[in-house]
Amino acid sequence: MRAVESAPRRVTGVVGGLVLVAVLAACSGGAGMQPPATEGSGDSTTPAGSGERIANPKDATAVGVCELLPAEAASELGVQQQGEKSTNELGGSGTPACTWESRDGLTSVALSPAPDRSVRIYRKNRSQYVDYEEFEVGGYPVVRANKVKPMESGSCGMFIAAQENQLVQSFAAVPAEQVGKSDPCSLAEKALELSVSSWPDA
């Protein structure tokens, strides 16, 4: 369907969770989703979320981060219903993240809110990404901006605009033996499709 930077790898147990958090956080050897600058950088006269109107805004920070993916959605994605909370240092935000893994620990999905950020910064810097795409999920704008091709890395991240100035990152990784065969972006996108409607209204 839709594509983040990391070497093909096996994600197992706690190590897998730590790898995902590192990818979500640093994005240097992983997701490639870290914005090149803060909102409004070089454009201080424009509000951070300007131009991104959301008809039915959601507030992903109004519930615990591990409540962002409903239990039935986790089951449909092939991961365990209970996620593990950690910290996502995305852009230095230090916001919480939650990772759900399959029972063998090889497939994982993570969600993390990114408050005070809009898709606008990715649009402005789209030339920095090898894989870039914009689309909608459930009527909400989504941007996929990756520094390597997901089918080659085995992982994929994307952001959905829950409201004008709040994003939620979805990151998925597939088993090493599935790299090049299974599209991790379809998993990341499906996680958003199955969860966004359940988030609290803003």
C-alpha cells in the first residue's frame, strides 16, 4: 500500500521493542521519519499547522498511548492485544509510544502521538525522502516519508494528522525472512485504518 529506513532485522522480545523505540526516536538508522527542522523553521510568520484543516479532529493524547490500538484491531493485525509502553524521542519530543508485537516477536506495530507538529513540515522537505507519498485514511491526511525503501528495509512509518497540529506516527516491521515479500507499509496503514475512528474527539 504505502513506506522507513532500517536494515532488515529480526525483532524479538524486549530487544525488538528497544530497536523500534530507537528507530522511532533517532530515525538515523531506522525510520527516517525525523523532520529536518522544527515547525515554522525558516518560516516564522506561518503558524505550525496552517493550511491543514481536519473535519473531525481527534485527540490521541487524551487516552493512554497503549489504548490507541483497540484489542480487536491488534488481533486483526496479528499482534498481541497488550502493547508495551516506551518513550519516543521523535524530534526530541519525548512523547510516549506503544509497541504491539506478534507472539514470536518478529512482527510489530507501534503508535506514538506527535503533538505540536503538522504534515506541513514533511511536505516542505519532501525532497529529502527516497519514499514519499500523501494519501488519506478514514478522511484524515497521511504522509509517508522514508529515507529508504520499505520493501528493502522491512520497516515502514507514516504520520496521520489527527488534528491540525497533532500527528500520530504508525511504524511497522516485518520478520527478516519476509523482507522484500511483505509490505510493512500495508501493516502500518492498516493499524491507522483500524484505530483512528476509536480515538477521542478533540
